[in-house]
Amino acid sequence: MYRIRFHGRGGQGIKTASRILGTALFLAGFEVQDAPRYGAERRGAPIFAYVRADRRPINERGVITRPDLVAVADESLVSLPMAGVRQGLDHHAILLLHSATPPDTWQQRLNLAGPVITLALPAGDPGRPSHTPAARLVGAAARLLGSIDRQALEEAVMRELAALDQDDLAANLAATLAAYDETAAHHGAVREGAPISALDYRPPAWLVLPFEEARRAAPAIHAAATSVAVNTGLWRTARPVIDLHHCHRCWWLCSTFCPESAIAVGDDRSPAIDYDHCKGCMVCVAQCPAHAIHVRPETAADQGERS
Amino acid sequence: MTRTLLTGNGAAAWGARLARIDYVPAFPITPQTEIIETLAGWIDTGAMTGRLVTMDSEHSMVTAAGAAATTGVRVFSATSSQGLLYGMEMLYAIAGWRAPLVLINVSRGLASPITLEPDHNDVLAARDCGFLQIHCATCQEVLDSVLIAYRLAEDRRVRLPVLVNLDGFYLSFTREPVVVPDQEAVDRFLPPHDPENIAFRAETPMSQGVAVLGGSAYSYFRYQMHLAAAKALTVYDEIAHEFADRFGRCHEAVECHHADDAEYLLVMMGSFATKAKEAVDRLRDQGLAIGLVRPRLIRPFPADHLREALAGKKGVAVIDQNLSPGQGGILHTELAAALSQGRPRPMPVLASFIGGLGGRNIGAEEFYEMARVIVEAAATGRPPAPRLLFSDEELREVRKLQAVARAAGRTGEERP
Amino acid sequence: MSGIKNMRDLPASHLLAGGTPMCAGCGGLEALHQVYDLLGEKTVFVNAAGCMTLLAVYPFTPFRGSWLYTAMASAPAGAQGVRDALDILRSKGRIEPADDLQVVVLTGDGSAYGMGLAATSGAMDRRLDFLYLCYDNEGYGNTGQQYSSATPHGARTATSQGSRGYPGYKKDLFAIWAAHRPAYVATVSAAHPVDLATKIETARGLQGPRLIIALSPCPTGWDFDPAETVAIGKLAVECGVWPLKEYRDGRVRHSRIPKARRPVAEYLARQGRFHHLFKPRRQEGLLTEIQARVDAYWAGVAKNEGQEG
């Protein structure tokens, strides 16, 4: 059985990628099971999706804890524990990443036992690409599996993206096929994994749950503002930056309009953005009357700060 | 203390008054209305302090009850059947909040078809929601159970809301002698409400009823409710013991009448169990070694007590005033499961009888006949098929009704 | 009278903590954070199911005060229970006045316009002393933006995907609430923070049921870039689609009457949920109908209130 896990952010096409791969495998004659997994988060927040494929009907279900392939559309998720990218990454599993950073750097950085394959970021305008990051990722994933031919992949894309307008569909298809072609050297690199041995398994560490009084065991939160510990700044792929030279110290429009309460105004009337919680909506950029707030993509240095 | 004639509803109202309840969110439904009317009358005339608010539905009523309890006051409410089910989602919610309160259910059969008369399907529908459940057989027990229920709900080892069930009509509107204890005596038994750390106060912010994502955390919280409910068995026994010491009336988790030396048992919940008790006495007069076992606590299910009571018996007839379509009697099912657990013992032959649905009477002759059936079954070792208590004459009556209703097919042509 | 004259008078730092899972650019969160700054921590927010169900996910809460999550239909009933219990505790001396809290119901339009109406109506009948903040994103947002009775005519939603969009018309919740003659009803927009703040301050100074509807532009459900949230909120008012008004003492007064209303099409064109009114071809009939209804509304306002505002 092939067990594949996709990781990305809401809005990057991860669910669609899992469906394209699932459909391609189905067309190639496999039994398939695919599903997305959302948390409470929305657009921009980490999500994952998984695909299982086998020659026999599939009885396994749920999260994939021992993947054969982990495909990541957004490299900033790798260092985010709650995104779960690293779960099950043993010597057998292959990590496929959209990244400009070379594979051996990733291996060192993450102390990985298994292979890392990187997919170069698409050339051209980094503004709004007409295809999702996941479009290239799924093309590469299909090649790595080795059992999906180009035609099945194309057919799968056509089926899953049928609702898009012609131009968007064409752009996505081109991106997917291009990535499929680019990764020819890694054709078939992913090997099917075996199920967990029924003989030689790690026993679950069951315990008998001890009784605890309601003052402890009731699901109430007895504290204020504990959500500050949640770093929703990690949803961002770009950040607003205030140019204090051009800031008019006006009527704190940015601070009032920020939905996240992420802009506070200091005693000197300078606004400051809390990057731990800014989700990058850019309302402040749009509303600043002095046009003193600019958009800048998140950098590796920013990521270092954040993780 | 005074001994007076009270209806079950009146006894429930007295229980609430003596418990010095703070708040009654209310919504009227037959056969409960006398409870809230009595309380309203006392509050309006200053005979008791407390606030009664009529809400817009039972769903709102249960919400308000839980919200007030989670704010930190002693809350009482009452409902029945359709109303209990209308508020059902909130029963689960407020049990999950660990908000202690007492809710009376005056049992009434559920639609469809709609009825006003009692059976236990309504209250048993709530058996999985996290509320503890006490079933009363007499009006005295109703008053006493309200007091016991507050002690139980508010005990730091429990902190779960409690449903106290009394049967519609047969208790709710029936007067019986009831001893109404003195307020001072009750105050010594039931201390003032202590909300512990579940309360809304400006000084101590609290977010209650929050979402939980992740099956592990959810499992923890739900299972802790179960552990607390299980612990409530021990706590109930302690409280009932103290109540007996103070007030001279013993309300054990399982009532046993002539059960110790019995060879056969009737097992039954609710007010009709007193009819079973009477039948047991008459059968004993005729020399049959039979007894009655009546669970008062349904949640937590007193499995150990029941296994003890049934140990060594030859035959047991379980009489359910409820029905789970496709499975049968709920008490029978739960009892059979309890008997299959615990220390291995020889199993008595278990018979299942369904009676009293929608308030249908169960006659003395029917109890005697059920006893005969279980004696015979024990002798052969073969449990009989589950039986609905229903006679030829009743079917003829139904046929006449069907004829008027022009139900399909000609009367008399169907097979029994 | 409100002390808030302009943006300078608004709070410079904010009470509602970050770290919630609301979408980037959430118009409802924007309204809530502005309202929370004004109401403060001595509050208990009583919530119904909707997008903001997930504001507090164990163990994380953004509130510095308190919060109670009830069920979709019954947040006002939860507010009743909390308010009554606090009153009882005060009257019996079991809590100090300083420990008391304002009770604020927080729901989306799904609850307010639909299944929560009975509980809200009951709370108004009982003259419950509470505030109600409805974040109106014109659909059942948390479940994927299916249409609700707050959805405007012609909008595409997950359950109105035809070429003419939603066939129904947005329910007039303001009028339904006002018909109960509560202490106060107002419509607000977080894109107009001074107007919003003035109304919250007014509401704070009153007793009894005080209900607020905040139009909450929704990037996810209305299909626009999150950066546009405030711009779209402003357009909604300038095009006359979202009237800013108050009900008090039997009278309705508009706090703002747009002098030169911009064509509704400008507002509609910025949102993907109305894309089908423009592409593949302009649906003149629908656009005219929508404009005509807006025009008729303001003609009525002109008659009743004259042109002041």
C-alpha cells in the first residue's frame, strides 16, 4: 500500500492535490482512499490531506502515521510542530518539498534518516500565480510514485479541476505536467510500505485513567487571554511593515481596523504590529491614509524568529 | 415536621423549597405544571425566597438552568417527556459543564402517538447525557430524593446534575401521606450551595463550554464524567445513610423487599413497583419465596448491588415500563449486561416483560401470572420469549377503534 | 452622551487577545474587538453556534473576561440564566457589586435571524438586562456559507448556486427586534468605528434589552481579498445597502444618511459572491431590482426623517 500525506496551508490547494493524486491512482487501477483533515483553522492555517492506494480493497482508515511520501507545499510548515510534517518521517519515508533550499541542507537541519527531494519554486512573478503551489507538488508526487503515467495524471487533473475556468485549468495542468516531467530522475523513488507488524509492534502505553474532581476535570478555562500562546502569525506568507517615517501618527486607523487586535499604539503614538498574531490580512495596508504600510514576503530569517 | 397528604408534584415543590433553591427557570408541560405553579405561588406570596422565570421553551429553560448553575447558584427545574427531549442537547451540554443542579422529570410517554400518561421512555432517553438519575416510587420519596439529589450533585467528588423522576398521574397527581421535615433539620443535612471554581465573577475570568479539538482531550473530559458518575454510587450510599440517620427514612440505591431469602425476584423501577411489592406480599402469603428488587439509581447503574441481590436466585422477571423498538426493555438489557460482568456466578433465568406503556395499568393478576411464568421458566431452565402485557380484550378494543378510524383491512381478518 | 467624537478617542490598545482561529480579515472579529474594547473585561459573553464557536478552543481563550458557550438557538436563554444568577448572588450578598458582570450575547446571523429568534423574543418579553451583538456575515458561515435568512437577494452561496443566486430576500431583523420595543436596537459597521463606538456607549448607558447588528464582511464567504474587509464595509454604507440606524423610545433614527449614494453595483462588483451578476453577462434585471429596493428604502427614510443626518 502507498501511504501519502500532503501538507500545506488552507487555500494552497492541498485538498485538490490529494484528490488529483487519488483519482490518478484510481485511473491507474488502484483501490484508493483519500481525505483532507482540517483543524479549527481557516484559510492560511496548516491543513493536511492523505491518500492511500493499494491493489486490494483498503481497510485502513484515518491519519497516516507511517507515510511512504510526505509532500509539503509550504516549507514554512516544516518547523511548525502543530503541522505534523515530521510525524512518521523515518528512513523509509521520502520528504518532497517545494523549496529553494537544497535537500542535504534540509536533511541536516531536520536530522532526517530518509531521502529529501526538493521541487524548485516556479520561476516568474511571485505575485499571484495562476496556479496553486500544490499543482506542481502533485505532479512531482505522481512521478515519485512511479505507477502513474502522464495520461492518467492529465485525466485526473481534468476531472478534478472541471469547475475552474479554462485559463485557470490550463495553467494548473501545465504546472502539474511540468513538475511531472522535471522529476523524471526520481521516477518510482517511493516504495510501498508494509502495514504495522501484528507480531512485532510497540505496545500502546495504556493507563487506567484516574478519577479527578471536577475542579480539575471540567473543561472550563480558568484564565484570561490564554490564546496569546497560539502563534497565528505562522499563517502568514507575507507581512505588513509600517514605515514610521511616513506614518502620520493619525487617529490610529490601523490599530482600530486590525481584526486581530495585533496593532497597538505606544505612548509616542507609534503603531507597532504584533507579528506573533498578525495573520497578514493587509486591512491595515489598504486602510492607512498615508500609505505608510507595505507588504513584504516572509523571509527565511522571519521563519527563524517564528519557530 | 408535619405529616400531611401531598401529591408527588407537591412533594417535589416542597423538596425544592426546603433545599432553599435560588432559581427556577420554568416552562409548563403536563403533568408537571403543579410543581411550578406551587413554587410560583410561594415566591409571589413571600413564603419562599427565590426567583422563578418562565422561559420560551424547554430548550431555553435547560440552557438558563445550566447557565445559572454555572454562574454559581442553586437551580431547580422540572419538565416531562416532549419537553425533556426538546431540551436534550442542552442536558448533555450542562452535564459536560459539570454544573450541579436538580431537574425533575414527571414521566410521560413520548409521541408518537402522543399521550399524557406515564411510562419511562422519556427519562431513560436521557440516560447517556451525563445526568445522574433517581427514580421514585412514592410521594415521600420524591421530597426526600430532591434533598438527596442536591447533596449528591454538589458533592465535590460528583459535580454532575441529577434527574429525579416521578411518574405522571400515579405520583404527580396522587396524594399520599408525606412527612415534610423541618427547615432546620434540612439545613443541617444540606449546606449552602458552593460553586467551587465554576462561577462567573469579575475577579476570576472563566471560559466555560469551550470547544475541544482532538479526540484525546475530548475522551479525557467525557470519561472523567463517567468516573464521577461511577463514584456517585459510593457518595450516594454515604448520603442515603446520613439521610436515614437524620430523618429515619432509608432510600438505598437498590430497594430490596423480601429479596434475601427469595428464590425468585421481580425487578422493576418507579411507582408501579409498589404494586409489585403488594403482589410479592400476597404471593408470599401463598408460600412462594419471591421478592422485589427496585433500582432507585439508574445512573450510575448500581451493577454491584444488583449482582449481589440477584446472586443465587433461580428466576428473575424484569418488568420494563419502557421499550426500545428493536431491542426490548431497557432495564432488562442493562441488567443482563451487568449480570454477565463481575465475578462468574450461575445466572438466574431472566424473563422480560413490557408493561405500563402509556400508563397502561398492570393488574395484580398480571403480577401473579408473571411470577408463575418465571417459576416455570426456572424449572425448565429456558427463558421465555419477551412478552408485552396485553390481553385479548384489549386487542378487541383496539380493533373497534381501528374500525372507526377506517384502518386498512377488515376487523377480525388479521392473525393475532 | 458619548465622549467619542473621532478615532482619537478610541482605545489605543486592545482587550481581545490574538491567536483565535477566525479567518484573516474577519469582519465579525473586527466588530467584536472594537466592541470588546468599549465594554471591557467585566463581561461574560454568551455565545451561540456559528463562526465564533471556535473563538475559545480548550485551553485557549481570547477573552480577558468570561465566556459561556451554549447552543445555536439558546444564547439569550443562557444570558437569562447568568443575569438572573448574578442578580440573585448580589441580592443575597454572596458576591460584591464589584464582582458583577455585564451579560453580552454574541451570535452570528444564522442564530439571530433564524433559530435564535424565539429565545431572543422571550428575553425581550422578559425585559432582560443584556446586550446582544450579532455579527452578520449574511449566511451560515461556519459550515461553509450556506444561505440563511440574512442572505441578500441574488447572492451566490453554497446552497444557492444557480445563475440568479439566492432567490429570497434579507430578513428585516432590525424591524422584528424593534417591534418588541426593547431599550435599544442599532445597526453598526466596524468600518465606521466612531459610529459604532457612539452606539455602544449609548447602549451601555441604558438598561434592558439592547441589540446590535454589525454587518460583518466575510472574505471567505463573500469571496474577496481579506485586505478589502474595511473597504467593503464602507461601500455597504455608502451604497445604501447597510443603513446605519438606531431604534429608541419608539422611534427609528438614522445615524448616517448617505448624501450621494453610490450605485449598488459598485458594492456588488467587489465581491465574488455577486460575480454572476456581471459575468458572463450583466444581469440588468437583477441589478436594477436590487438598486430599486435600496432606492425605495431611502425614499422612505427621507419621508420619515427628512434629510438631516
